[in-house]
Amino acid sequence: MSENNTKLMPILTVSEERGDYSTINEMNEKFGHYCIYAIDPYVYVWKIRDNVWAMLAPCTHAVGDNWIYLVEGPEKAIFIDNGYGIGDLRGLGEMLTGKKCITAPTHFHGDHAAGSGQFDEVYCHKFCADIMRTRMNKESWDQFNHVGEAQWRPYYLEKDLVPYWCNPTALENHAIINLGEDYDIELIHVGGHAPGESCFLDKKGRILYTGDAYFESRDDMPGLGTGLGGPRPGLLHNEYQDFRYYMEQTIALAERVGEWDYCMAGHGPIDSPATVVTDTRDAIVAAVENPENYDEEVQGRWGIQYNMRRGLARVRYNMDVMLANKKD
Ligand SMILES: [Zn+2]
Ligand SMILES: [Zn+2]
């Protein structure tokens, strides 16, 4: 690695509120010390199963780092989420697996989907695809990454940014992505955090990849939880950000909890108990029924927000939106 690259090594966001620092230590203890590969020096890589890698991508604006997962099937491999669009992630995946890599973002947000443009095949829920077609451009990238603003952390080389544009294949709820033979990944749409927000169920590996829909949010991590802002004005399909829609989808998903053993989230601790989903169901039901009976108040980016906690889960909401939602 060149001297230049060494200076540009990612600096992780140490967000105690979201448990980033303790997460790295925990990962090192559980899976061995992370690797950084020359082909893409912008992610920290742990091999967490025989056919699964977890990669931590540092945030470009000091908010919190996020997880990218690489799952290898018999014929091809898939990146579930693909980070900020910095570095040759696809090349890294092809190096690690020796197979063609495709990708499936859980939702359109720039920490999960901005790397999509480097892949020939991008699969996501149809609402996510509609939104991505309007937002995979430099303007959206700069805005999400706070380019030029005080909190911007330009730790990367411009030449390592991947193409912005992509044209995702729009999937229906419960569509199957096949990785060869009988290795199937099911898309499960849940909405809430983003209109197209989806989980991906690796049926063979018995792992549910949960994006920003379900988190293992421990006692000392009040900043980590399912962020539910309600329908965002001007965003396509924003009716699927409705709290009750997310609640109904989560109740249905929780019924299927026997189909996976572990949850892998987009932020914070990973390799979490399957019950993260049932705990989140209990939290969102409580929040919709009685939002004023919250457990914690947190200062969010858009003012005061409220956490409802159940077990390992937190859901975070704006009180006025939740109350308005309750009345109509
Ligand atoms: Zn998100
Ligand atoms: Zn996220």
C-alpha cells in the first residue's frame, strides 16, 4: 500500500451512543482481528461464516459507520448493502469469493446504496428502485455525504468514487434472489424507515439481514434504534413510511421468527439474536398504542425524539408525527 493510501486509511467514527467502538472490539474478539485489503482499503473486513463476510464502512460525515455483508452462494455472491460508493467493493468481493458479485440494497439511503453503480446487477424492492432512479447522481451523493460542510470527513481519494448511476431491477415483496442451486435469498418488504426498506432472508444460512429496520440496541446505546420519521414530504411512495404499515409488516415478520437464527443489522452490534425482530414488534406496537409512554428522550438530528424500548430493541420517533398518525 502506498504511503498516500496509508495516510488515507479510514478513521472510524467512535460513536459511543451507537456502540461503534465497542462493536469493533467485540468483533475482533469473536471473529479475529479485521483485515484491510489493498484492492479496497476503505472497509474493515471480518469473515463471520464459511460463506459470509461483514465489512464496516466508515461514515463520511461523523454520524456512524455502517455494515455491508457479502454472502457467497454456489454460483455467485451478493453484497447486501454496498456503502458510500467509495472504493472497489465489487473487486474485493470477487477477490474474496472468486465469483461474480451482485448487490441488493436494503433501502436507498446513501450509507447503504451509494455503491450500487459499480455492479451490473442491482436488486431491490420496487419502491427502492423507483427512488434510486431519481437519486443516483452527484448532487444527491454530495448532499448525503455533507460535502464541503463542517462535519464532512473526506478520508477518500476522488478517483476511488464509483459511478453514481444505476438502474436497479425492481422486485416485488417476497421475491427470491438465487445464488445458484438451492441457495435462495428472500426479499421481505417492511417500510417504515424508508419506503422501500426491506430485509433479506438467507434461507440456507438462516440469517436475516435487517438494514435499518431492526437493530440490537443495548442499554448503553440510546442513539441506536429504528428511526421512524413518518412519511417524508416529497419522497416517492412515502405512504409506506407510515408507522402502522411498518407495525403490520413487523407483526407478520415476527410470526416467521423460527426461519432464522441470527439478525445482521446495518449499524451497531451484529450477529444478534433472532428475537431482535420480536422485540422490535413489541416496541412499535407499544409506540403506536401509547406514544407518550416512551422510555427515553434523545436529541436527534431533527430535534427531540423519543425511544420506545422492548428487550434488545428501540424504535425512535417524533412525537407530533406519531400523534398525528394515531388520530387519522
Ligand atoms: Zn437508513
Ligand atoms: Zn443506515
